[in-house]
Amino acid sequence: MKKRVVIIGAGHGGVQAASTLREEGFEGEIIMISDELDAPYQKPPLSKGYLQGKQNAQAILFRSENYYNDNAIDLKLGVRVAKIDSEKNEINLSDGAVIAYNYLIIATGACNRRLRFNGHIAEKVYYLRNFSDAKMIEEKINPASHIVIIGGGFIGLELAALAVEKNKKVTVIETEDRLMKRVLPETLSKVFYETHVAHGVEMILGVSVVDIIDGKKIKLSDGNEIDADLILAGIGVIVESELTENSEVLFNNGIVVNPFQQTNIENIYAIGDCANHYNPFAKKSLRLESVQNAVDQAKVAAAHIVERPFEYNTVPWFWTNQYHLKLQMAGISFGFDEAIIRQSPKPECFSVYYFKEEKLIGVDSLNRPADHLNARKLLTAGISPSKMEVADFEFNLSGLLKQEI
Amino acid sequence: MPKVIYIEAEGKTHEIELPLGATFMEGAVQNDVKGIIAECGGSCMCATCHVYVDDAYLNLLPEMEEEEDEMLEGTIAQRTANSRLGCQVRASKALDGIILRIPKEK
């Protein structure tokens, strides 16, 4: 009898899982369910190329229209999964349908954390997560002249940069005392701060928002008020437990999985932003919110289903683009004890190498793509250059890799 | 629409007509050409859309920008004089019939 894989979610993880299953010769049925109406698309271009007007809706699709049909992937758009019944191996959809599965892959991602004041979600504040959000922002951003962005993280700052490019007056409000503090060292925060300010962005740091009136007036913790035509926010994401709540699937800051992406129920997998996994590079359990993580975990889950298992063990990497600044991060630098800068002769072109107990654990590269790709290879191979080698721009770090081969 | 011929590492050939202005990476990914991964969605961030351009068309391509040049230094398969990133080159009338070979092992 033919086996059936049901995939919940059609983002980077879901689509990759379906593709890998077919590439690996899986001959059973594949059903992919998405609560969105749009054909599966790539998320990174939303806050970059798409809203900048450089990539259109067609360009950001994962696959051609025919791909799903040609590969016997039954794509069900615009339906939600209401319940997972792991006893019966079936799921209940919002439209009343019941679908049985042999394997279930949960690839539902995360959703935006929303601003709440006095227990209520603030109205008329716009967030970016999905294509429908991007289309909404596109529509709202054009007539607005003053745009206030709450949150100085990746998404907030990418939105700030593209609003500036559209000649808008832009204000960014960040609770922390510097930008992207959760993930970047001070040196890098500073470069981004100075670049945004040089482009005319008004930066308000170390201040929080205490109330928003009708999407127009923002009250700050320092007593000031700001008027805005449009308020956008990027204040992090959460994984909702709703889907797994009435099931046997274990949820603890995301869906808990083993190195093969299996949950506590052996024929149910979770991948991507929603999966709480032990990460060998971070040396702890966590969720990662990145394309790399979704794509690579999808391959692991698919390989396990076709009985050619391997454990998830990929160097995490992330990136952001703002103006001419291209920042690429490799590894997990959390908990480093020393950061060494490798400065190229050009300004705004350097990489920061993070060490923990003399071992390289992560590298952030600013306008140094070759450093980034090389760092991923070093981290994958477990090769640590010395701090002196890193600091010496003339020293050829990729030479270390060649010796190993 | 300009035609692009993709040759996978294992030899399978795809002849695909691309809309003017679509990148070679988009054409490959959307038509299921194996070996073009494009993890970053065309942001010139990941170098997983590395292709070898056929000699006959090499000089017709727009010159590469510095960031593409740097990314190519870090590709998994060996860089050659024919190496380009698929996300940085767009289909055009001048490039009709171009042949792109996909490297092994991404």
C-alpha cells in the first residue's frame, strides 16, 4: 500500500521536505497544507527585493505553477489544520475534512509577536511575516510620509532602509540601548546605527512604547509622543502551541524534536522555526528562525522517512541586507569569550571572529562574503584558526581548509 | 521568450523559455533543475546557484559586480573562468540559447 506524507505548512521547510521526498524517490502520496492563499513563495525577498520593487510576485515563487502537479504534490491552500489525532494518525481541517497520514511533518513556522497595551492588541500596527502582510504594507507605505518602526532588529531595520529608499521620513524605536543587540556585538550595531542615521533615520534607543492611539499617535516611556502616518513593528516571533495543544505531541518553547526531527510521536516530525532541537553548534536546545535551518531540517526529516537517515548537523547561518550593508552570520556566537576583528583595507568591510575557549564558534561578516563562505567551511570542518591568524588580514584562512583535504 | 539550456551535473538537459528579465536562478529553481539550490532567494548571499557558462556566451554576459566576484571565491565546486551566480544574470534576447552547466556537489 502506498504511504502518505502530510506536510503542514508550505514555507521554506514544507516545500523543501516535499521536494526532497520526491528527489529521494518517495513514491507515496504527498499532501501539503497551507493556511495561506498564495502559492508557496520565498520569505527573505519580502522585506528586501519585493517591497523594494526589484522582484515581483512571480520572481519570489519557489516553483513553477506546474511543479506541484508534475511531482504529484497535492497542494491545499487556504485551509488550517484544526487538530492532530496521533492515535488515529489523522488530522482535522478547518473545512471539516479529515486526512489520514502515515507520516506527518509540521512546518508551521512562527508568527509575529504583537504589541499589547492594557491587555489589548494594538490596532492598526502592521507586521511583516507573510506575502499577504507584504502586500498590505506595500499598499500602506506609498501614501504615508512619516513611518514609525517599532523594533530595531533585522526586520524593523530592513523595513527602515527600504522606507528611506522610498523617500519617507523614518523613525525607529528600540527598547534596547543599541540595534540588533540580541545577536550582534557593539562594533556591528554601531556601523548599522551610523548608516541609518546618515540616511536620515531618526533613531530612538532605550525607550519603549507604552501606548498607541488609533495607529497614529505613539506614547513613549520617556513621556514623549510621536505622530505617525503608518506604524510598522518587528518585535520578534513566537511559536503558538495551539496546533499541538490537544494532541500528544510534546511542546516546550516549540515542538520538541530529536536529531532526526522526530517529535515524541515517531511518525510526526517538526522542522524549521517551530522545532525546538538540540543544536550541536550552539551546544544547547533552541529554535532557530532562519531559511537555512528550515531547509536543512526538511532534508533530515525527508531522509528519515525514506529510511536513509542522517542527523541534523549544519552550521547555522543568517543574513540581513540594509542599504549597501550586507551582513552574513555563520555559527552561533552566543557565549563567546573573545571577539577578533579581521579588517580588510576597505572601510565597512570586515569580519568578527568569535572564540570560546580558544575555539572558533561563529563569524559575522560585513560586506565580506568570501569570509562568510569560508567561515561556514571552517566551522563545518571544525577547524579553528588561531586568533593571530584571524587578526592578520594577509594570512590566508582558506589555506587551512586545503591542508585538511 | 529567450531560451536557456541547463545541463545538470548528471547530464540531464532542460530547455526552458524564460520571461525577459527573469534570473537564471529563478528559471532553474522554478523548473526543477537539480543542483541549483538558491537558499537565499536571489539575494547574492549563499552561492548555491553557481553555474558554468558555455564559452560561446561568456563575453555576452554583463560584467559581474564585486559582490558576485567575492561570493564565487567561496563556492563549493571549483570556480573557473566560466563561473557565474545564476541569481545575478538575467534572461535577455542577446543570451537566447545560452548553455549553463550545473556543477557537481552543492
